[in-house]
Amino acid sequence: MVLHVGDVLPEVEAPKMDRLRLAYMAVSMRDPNLVHMEDDYAARSGLPGVIAHGTFVVSYAGAAVSRVVGVDAIKRLKVDVTGPVFLGDVLRTRAEVVDVEPAADGELLRLDLTVNRDDGQTVGRGEAVVVQRSR
Amino acid sequence: MSREIGHRFPEAEFRIDPARVEEYVTALGVEPTPGYRAVPGAEVPPGFFMYVTTYGAEPVHDQLGFDMFRTVYGGTEVEMYHPVRVGDTLSVRPQITGVTEKDGRSGRLTFVELTTEYLRDDGTVVLVERSNTVQRSQ
């Protein structure tokens, strides 16, 4: 599949956020922060309940790109986490090719990335640079 | 506690354990590529690389004097220079590269940028990860 400026990649709809996902992420990351585990702890930070690791937002944005071009094609992934993700939220990605420039072995594509909660709030914004090899 | 720009943490070794990558992909519930399996030799998605995972949260957060109640994760930038594979062992070198203070509506905010280099045995930098965290004063 050859990508062009203006192309929108297939959306990634993440499964509904639940405690088991947070537990798996906490274990994978060895993250000791209880704001992802205990509602009481999160409440003391002024949150209505536990929040998902920012890694979810960054990774779903990355997955929207890698599922199309492969992991090794990604040269750069930058995602700012702009809002919290709570239990029950379903995240959806949007990735659009916005720029192309020639590179030594093909083209470098730049994609704008957005991750939204199902209530419409944007929780991640960023960009990816991927190499598209000439064939 | 020190937030001196340029501070380098002692280098550590991180092996990209298949179990860690599998747990990460299970947590997401979305495969980085269709049919992905976290076996030795498999690609490692950029979102996996986070100093908390690869270096450990405590040594960094202790040094930075972060109070987790007042800390918000701001985002990550990962630059991939060479392919990285499940099963690889990399040297991990975190460094404080940015400290900015701003007055916000809810008090003083401190923005900390931590840049972590990942190197192969031969000294080649394969990946650089830059993470941003925000610490509220209250």
C-alpha cells in the first residue's frame, strides 16, 4: 500500500479500558504509581477514579501507524497526552498523512495523530515520521 | 533531590524480555501489527520504550523529588535509529535535559524533560526516548 498526502489510516478502536488492562500495564512497566490501581489514592490526587497510564494513549497512536506501515518503518513517534483516560473509556485514533519529502531510500511521510475518548475529548495529539521505501 | 539540567543517571542494562512485551500488548488489547507475537526476534513498538519500564521509576523520581500525587505525565517522543528486537539487551542512559517553571492557574508548574538513550554493546545509539512530566506545586 502506497501512502499519499491526505490519506487517512484505518482507525484503531481500542477495547474498553478496564482494571485488568491497567494491571497488565502496571506489571509490564513495573509502575509503582497507585493512581492507576486504587480509586482512593486517585481521589486524593483530585481525580474521580483511577486513570490509565499515558502509555496507552501513546501506544494506540503508534499502533494506528505500525499496523499499516510496520514497526520498523517508524522513525519518530511523538505524542502529547492532553487529557485523562478513565475506566470505561473507548479510545479511537486518527492518523492522517500530512506531508511527504524525499529521502535517500524513498520518502519520509509525516502523519498527524489524534487520540479521542468516546465522549469526544482529545486525550492525545502528536505526529509520526515514517519511511516509505521506493519499490 | 536535584533537577539540574545535564544530570546523568548511572547507566543500566535492560533486556527486552518477551514476557514484558507480551504483558504490554495484552494490556493494550491492540497488536502493533496484525498477528503480532512477542517472541524473541519480534519488532518492539516505540510505545514500549519508557524509562519507567526500562530503567525504573524510583531512581528517577527520587532524584527529581517527584510527589506522585502532584505529577502528571505529559507525553513521549521516541526516535528510532536502528531496529530493536525482543530479546535484545540494551544499555539505558537517562539524563535530565529540560527543567522549566511556569505559573499556572493552580500554582507553580515544573516541566521536566528526561531524555533516555538506548545503546547496543558496540555503542550504537538505537533509540532515544524523551518523556515529559509536569509537577504541580500544590
